[in-house]
Amino acid sequence: MTTVARASSHAMLNKVPEVTLIFWLIKMMSTTVGETGADFLIFNLGYGLTVTSVIMGVLLVAALAWQMSLKRYVPEPYWLAVVLVSIFGTLVTDNLTDQFGIALEISTAVFAVLLIAVFAIWYAQENTLSIEAIDTPKREAYYWLAILITFALGTAAGDWVGEGLGLGYASSAALFGVLIAIVAVAHFGFKANPVATFWTAYVLTRPLGASLGDLLAQSPRNGGLGLGTTYTSLVFGVVIVALVVYLRARQGRRYG
């Protein structure tokens, strides 16, 4: 294969979007939808935790199959997979807590160890953890596995800090927001390792989004603003769709 052909093949296999402000906005809102959407299905629609987990698991497998069948990044399947991973990751932690009685601090520690293990194996086999190199099926499989664990980890950590430690939703959101700001300063101000700062921010945006979702949706009696899971999920879902439509239009202009 010639150098030009290899470069063309590599470009076609770019499966992850450019990391921009829009990327982080959609990612954070997807975490909020993951939190409030799971609660909406479980409580408002009355499906219960087990049935909801099965339904979302099937939908996630279908979305990932669509995403991984493509040869390059396409906004709709990619962000659909992210939203479904967010919901399913929330459900994984909820099942461990509610069905099996596993303490949130234990779940947090276990998922942290699992994430480190996935990164170690991924790096040992591929010699990179960069999201700019998600250009083979194996790397993409590692990428989505890592993302699933980050959502489960973020859910456990966020619930542990907000509920287990009694910090509350607003204070939890502020705490994780400050931590993300520190990561941003390290990345932009001190030129810290971009791979490390990306994955650190990716983990931290999950509990930030979950805390914001609970703050908006929960009743004032529980420390929230009382908007409810239906309204919160709908508003954030509409904004996500609008941003994905914008990304699709921009991509169409780029490749058109």
C-alpha cells in the first residue's frame, strides 16, 4: 500500500470527533440525560431497574454495532452511542447499589481499578491512548469499553460525593466543576499531557453532569430545583439533537 493510500485509509477510519467546546457541551449534557433519563424510565414510566437495564443494554448494543460498522466518524451514530452508554453506565452503578447492596465507595474504587486496567492493556497492545488514533476496530473497542467504565465510575463517584458524603447536588457540581477547571489550566496553561488531561476531564464531566441533572430534577425537599426528570431530560435531549444536527451540517459542508 502506498503512503497516499495509507493516509487515505487512516482518514476514513477516524471514528472520534474533534475535541472542541461543542464536544464537551454534548458530552456533559449526555451525562445529565444519562442520570435523569434512567430515572425517568425507571420511575416515571414504571419499567423498574431490571427491565430498564435490559432495554437500554439492547439499544446500546445496536447503537455500537451501527457506530462500529462505519469507516469514519458520523455525528448521529457516535453521539447516540454516547447518550446510550451514559444511560447504561448509570444503570450499571444503580444495579450494583440497589440490587446487590454494594457501597458507592467500593463501586468507585472498583471502576477506577478497571479503568486503569483497560488503559494499561490498551496501551500495552497499541502503544497509544490518544483519541486521535481511534482508527482500527481494536482501538475503537477499547475506546468504547473505556467510555462505558468512565460513565459507571463517574456515576458512582458523583453519587458517593453528593449523597454518601452528604455534600449535596449544588456543592458536588461546584466541586467537580473546579476539578475540571484545574485540569483545563493544566492542559492549556502548563501543557500537561493531552491524553492524560482528556481522559481525566472525561471522567470528571460524568459526575458534574449527574450532579447538575439531580440538582435540576430533584425536588426542593431533596436539595434540587424541582424541574423533574421529564422536563430536564427533554430540554437537554433537544439541545443535544440541535447540536448534532449542526455538526452534521458542518460535516456535510466539509465533505461536500
